[in-house]
Amino acid sequence: LGDPRRAVRDAAAAALVRAGKGAAPFLIDKLNQPQTRARIGAALVLGRLQITDAAVPLLIAATAPAANDEERELRAVSLRALANCLTGMEDGIAASILPLARDQDRFVRAAALLCLGRLADRAGMRAVVLAILEDDPFVVESAAVALAEGAREDDVELVRPLLSALERGAPLPAVREAILIALSRVTITPPALRVRVRHRVRGEVHGATASTRKVAIALLEGLFAEDDAPP
């Protein structure tokens, strides 16, 4: 019949989600309590409700040292919840999250990347691009989501690493698509770099999914000037 305690916890969490943002003060208070399992539950609900006021308490929970498995789970859950609560306008948070993108725990690393993508921090985005080249598919998928969210017009320094990730052969269509989306958001003006991107992206017009093909076509359309030879 399963764990009855877990069933009770799930029912309580569902009730708090239904209560909406009015439950935020109670949940934030629970996040500061000593019982780790209760803190994990509070973080999960805060993330589902996207409570922006919970950003700092979640960051504190995510960056605290972990002495056991439950506390390590709390770090990862708090970071993933934090990614849902961020608006992208927070100052000073990225510096605390950046070291977690290199954490030994794959779940912590993946969640930290999601936060960095939401914040679109410059140093954070470089860490996201490096993570695209990891061998862990779980981390790579999170990096792809972060990349698609965080790339900006002036991120020209990310173009070459992104092309390297494509040339290496990102294994998942969703990851390739995220790289193409990120490239499409950057304003690429150096002529030599534009030519390199055009050459590399043309093959993605025959990508594995319709969405990948559409993104590749849209990206290429923006890379050809009126006086360029037609592709």
C-alpha cells in the first residue's frame, strides 16, 4: 500500500498548493525549522507556487553545508524551487549560486544551472555553456533549458562555445534546439563569425525534429544580408 507517511505528506502539500500564495508565510517559516523533511516539503511547495519572497530563504537552504542524505536532498530541492521563484531581476544572488554549478552532486549542479539561466548572469552563462559539454545527460538537459532562457543579444562571447557544443554532437534533439535558440538570440555582427555560424547551422535544417528545423531556418534567415549570396 506504500508509505502512509508519504501519503500524508503529499496530501498536506497538495492542500498548501491549493491555498495558494496565502500559505507563503507558513511555508517560509517551515523552511527555517530544524526538521529537514519538513523543510524539503516547504521548498517543494514554494517552488510550485513560485513565491518570489522565498528566494533568499531558499538560497540559504541551498547553500548551507549538508551533513547527511536528507540535507543534500534539501540543497537540490531548494535550488530547483529557487529557479521557479526567481524573476531574473535579483542582484547579488548569482555569485552565491555559481560555485554550486561545479558541485559534486549532479542534482545540485543541474538545479544551479537552472537558476543561473533564469538570472542570465554573464559568468553564470559561461558556466552553463561549459555544462552543455558534460557527459551527464541530466545535467546537460538542465544546462540546455538554462541556455535557452538566459542567452542575450550581447552574448557574442558565447557563440564559439555554443558552436563547439554543436560540432561535438549534442546527443539530444532538445539540447541541440536549445543551442540554436540561444544562438538566435545573440546579435552576431563580425562577418567571419556570421559565416562560421551559417556554415554550421545549415545542417540543422535537416534536424531530427520539426522544432529544431524551424529554429535553424529562423536563425539562418537572420544571418543572411540582402547582398549575401543565397544559401
